[in-house]
Amino acid sequence: MRRISTLLISLSLASCAQLNTSSEAQYLTVLHTNDNHGRFWQNEHGEYGMAARKTLIDNLRAEAKSKGQEVILLSGGDINTGIPESDLQFAEPDFKGMKMLGYDAMAIGNHEFDNTQDVLKQQIEWAEFPVLSANIIDEKTAKPAYQPYTIIDKGHLKIAVIGLTTVDTAKIANPDYIAGLKFEEPATITEKLASSIKAQYHPDVTIAVTHMGHYHNANFGINAPGDVTLARTLPKGTLDLIVGGHSQEPVCVDEKGDEDTSFAPGKACKPDNQNGTWIMQAHEWGKYVGKAEFKIQDGKVELLSYALIPVNLKDKTGNFVNPEIKPDPEMLSFLTPYQEKGAKQLEGAVGHAVDFFDGERSTVRFKQSPLADLIIAAQMAATHADFGIISGGGIRASIEAGEVSYKDILKVHPFKNRITYVEWTGKELADYLNIIARYPPDSGAYLQYHNITFTVGQETIENIKVNGAQIKPDGKYRMSINSYNASGGDGYPSLTNNPTYVDTSRTDAEVLKEYFQHHSPVATSAFRF
């Protein structure tokens, strides 16, 4: 009996010792960017650019290694569209530059569909790293159209990364370019997929790399729900971290969890935390590299520190907010031929602007803009239309006073939309306006119009005038519109099956360039505000 009792005590002590033994702590540094939008090259002020980014990332990797930390580099997507030198080359320098930077994975953004799907296929081949989206479904096979997740082994750590794309892509992408694809609700997909991944791989860290937008306190307005909603919807513990994009903001919160409105380059940033999941986003264009340090032990993932590190950003006096980061020579040498090739295609002035034509997001999505009037006037001239419309979200840059180059034009119009027109009777026009004139401010769908006026009533659009004259129910009116909106982009009613619909095959950039060539100098006084 004494022997049995001694044995039981020994087993009990051994069991307690086993329970009290904790695993050795592991450390992980997560670096991240998002919404590159063609900014492979530094801007005219010497800010950001992939060459400086590589120097910074190489230094951060070396620093982490010296502390015994593993490192992964992630992107929240939208590599395409914004800078003509990149757009003209289908973002080849950007994707190949990301490969050289050593990205481990990225989310597919809505702007990855600014070109046809075969272009995205080529870009994925250029990248040679996982380009992810679990919620874009091939309608024919009912399976993910792209790689849904990846498992990354770093040292003793196993990291699961799930990709997600905003469902708004279905309405804001060119319908022709997303044909055959379905955008599923992300939370349901993520919960099932994360559960399956954890059962199969037992990852130490589970990350969602997303292009869905961060909206403080889930106030997503007319946008599709974003990262905050995702984190709140999922069971606690599903995700340790969300690395996001799309809303193009530095995600920094105060002690109460509200937006930190005092954040500026070089200042401290605390990321958002919702339902136990950290949410991070590094503004846009490679202006920052986000850096999060984690301790992983006994199934717990603890954030130790976080920073948004500026990449050669300057203050209002023109000085760098941090010590200048020298460009990496190898990356600079690789990117230079792409920059020179793009610049050569854009040489020379096409006209002159007397005034500043405002195309800022805070203008074109909220109120009528003289730049929109100029754009529509050019499209009307190309189609001999009586009036014209575009959605404000299609205007991507302003035009400064002075000489206007083709590059300036392509910054405004990076999407290569074609100019089309349709013929309405007065009654048909009233019915159409009753839909599109009600899209709210702060949306890409917000209506910009020229040579037409109207009053938005509670139930109907009233007092419609074209060129100052009241429309007649049986009158005929030609409307210019780009192919994106005419195909149903931004949720506009599709017009492509209308028997009067005509596609001119001329692009928006082409007709705006021609307008400047024939009408310069161009002043805002020629258009109503």
C-alpha cells in the first residue's frame, strides 16, 4: 500500500510539473503597407518610393533578427492605379519591386480589377508571392477564384494568412473586368476557413490581410462593412490581427478607442483593437511602413509595440520628419528603366490651365466641381451630346494651374474608360435621374453633371433643364457617359442594352487631352461651380 501511495504522489507531482511548464516565448515582427497605387517611384518632393522603402525594411529586418525575432511583410492590396508611369506598364515595376522587397503575402484589392483578369493573372506571376482572396468566388466552379490563404513558416512559428476583398468591388469595379466572379460576405467565409486552418495546421498566429476599409466604431456609412465589423462579428480568438487597406488612413486610436485626430508623421500610433483582434493600416502609397512586435507564448499573442514609420515624409517647412532614408542602390537601379520608359511616354505639354481645377476626393464626392464640368464638357464635345454625367469617384486627381502634361491628364483619368452616349426622351431622362441623382455625398457614385440642372424632390426629380431649357416628355436628349458608369459601375443602371447606346472606343484621357489642345488656355470661369 505504501508503495502504491508513493507512486500516486510521484505521478501527481509529475502531472503538476507538466501543467506548470510554459512553452518558450517566440517573437514576431509584422511589417505592413497598403494602397500602393503605382507609387513605385518617389514623388517630386523626394518622399516615399520603393527604393527608400527597401532600405528601411532591410534595416527593420536586421534589427528584428538581432533581437531573435522572426519577420513577415504584408500588403493590404490596391497595387494598381494612380501614377501614369506605373499605369502605362500595368504596375509591372510595382509587383516586381514588391517581390524584391520580400513581401510574404498581399490581399487582392478592388483596383486589382482596373484591368482585365488576364492582366491580374500576369501580375500574380510577376509577384511570385501569395496574392490572396478567400471571398472572391468563381461562379462556374463555386470555388475561390484566387488563392484564399497561405501558411508561412518562420523559425519555430507557423503563421496563417487569410486574404479578403471588399464586396463593394462588385459595384465599383468595371463590370466587364469582374465577369464570372462573385464577392461573398467576408465574415462567414473567414469563420469557416479559420476553423479549418486551425484544425489542419495549428498556427501560432492567424492573420487576415484585407482590402475592406477601417471605419471607426463600424461607422461604414454607404460603404460595405470593413475590418471593425469583421472583428466584431467573428467569435473572439478567430483572428489575432487584421492588416488592412482600402480606406487609406493611418489607423491610430486614443485611449478611449476613438480616432486619434492628433496623429501626424513621426508621432506615436496605437492601433485599433476590436473583440481581441488588433487592426492596423498604414495610410497609403508607401508613405509609412507599419511595424508591430508580438510575443507569442502558451497560445497567447501579445502586442509589445507598434509604430507607423514615415518613409521620407516631409513637414510643411519641407524638412524630413525623420532622418532621410537613402534609396537602396539595387532597387533604384532596377526601377530606373521603368521610370524613364514611363516618363518618355508622357513628355511635353498638351495645354494650359489658367486656374487650379479641384479634383480632390473631399470635393468631387461631396459637391459639384469645375474639374468635373471640364471633364464632362470634353466628353460632350467628343460625342456631340446635349449634357453629360460622371460619378465623382472616377476623378482621381486635380489639375494645377500652368502647363498641363499628358501625365496630368492620366492622373485624373487612370482607368482607361471609353466615352459613350445614349439618347433619352424627356420622360426616360427623368426616370434615370430619379435614380442616379439620389446617390449620397461621400460616395464614389456621387453624381457630377454638366449642362443640366434639376431639383431633387422627396419623391421625384423636378424642374429638369438641359442647356437652360425645360425638358419636354417626348423631346430627344443625348447624354455623354463613360463606359464604366454605362456598364453599371458604382451601382448606376446599366445602359449597354439600350438600343440608342453607342461606344465611341475613345478613352476619357484621350478626349480630355484633345480638349486642352483645342481650347487652351482653360479657365474655371468657363464653367459653373
